[in-house]
Amino acid sequence: MAVTPKYRALTTDELTELRNEFIEYLVVNGITAEDWKKLKTETPKKAEDILTLFSDVVFESILRKVDFLEKRMTNELMIFQCLNDRMVLVGITSSATDFTKQEELQKAVEKPPKDAKVYTTEKVYNQTREMEVFQMLESGCMITDGKLFKVLSLSL
């Protein structure tokens, strides 16, 4: 029976970037280079399952470390703080600002436009924290350092 990914399988490009980590993963799991070659040719489904399990390990490791996410849109910026039990959102809207452009974002933070509205809300997770963070990343959020979150929070 095939292993179902908890998140998603890594892409070929992502796997290429994580080549050394994958080799280490194989070694830790007692799979030599020869064993891996043999698995890929003789039992490709099992090799695929190993890749799926590795993908889950990679995503779980990354998702646990995420503290802040941001989503930039034309007239809105949303920054999420990902706490253990809930997510806190601080956002800003302005019809005069394109938050997808770095220079406009910077100007809006330094000197907010007259129509700028800063807001905040929070919610508890409906699923595991990591699954919700993953879904947000897949929907266009980016991992960020939280500096903008702190700046916007001060303006509330």
C-alpha cells in the first residue's frame, strides 16, 4: 500500500536542492547507495514511499520553525504570527498602496497613507499548527522574520 504524504511530495527541484540531506536520511534509515539504486529499479513504489516519507520529514522540520508568515496583495498586507495554540493576524489596507512593490510597502510603513487602516484578529487552529501553516504557504504566504508584524502592531 502506497504511503500518502502528510503535506505533499517534494518537487524534483526541491529534492535536488536537498540531495545531501536525502543521502543522510537514507543512511540513517540503513539504506546504502547500492540499496537505493536497487530499490528504484526493482521496487519503484517502495522508492517512491521513501521519497514521500522524506518529504514529510522535511516539511515537518521547516513548519515547526515558522514563526511569521506574510501575504502581500495589491491593496493589503497581512502578517501572521504563528503561535503554538493560535495565529495572530496584523494587517494593513490602503487603496493608495501596492503592497506587492517593495518601495511602496516601505513608504507605507514609514509614512502610512491617509486611507490606511491597520487591523488585528486572532484564531485558534482548526487543524494542527503545521498543517495550517503549510496550507497558508501553499496559498501564497511567505515565511518572514516578523519585523513588519512588530512595526504594524505598534501602530494599533
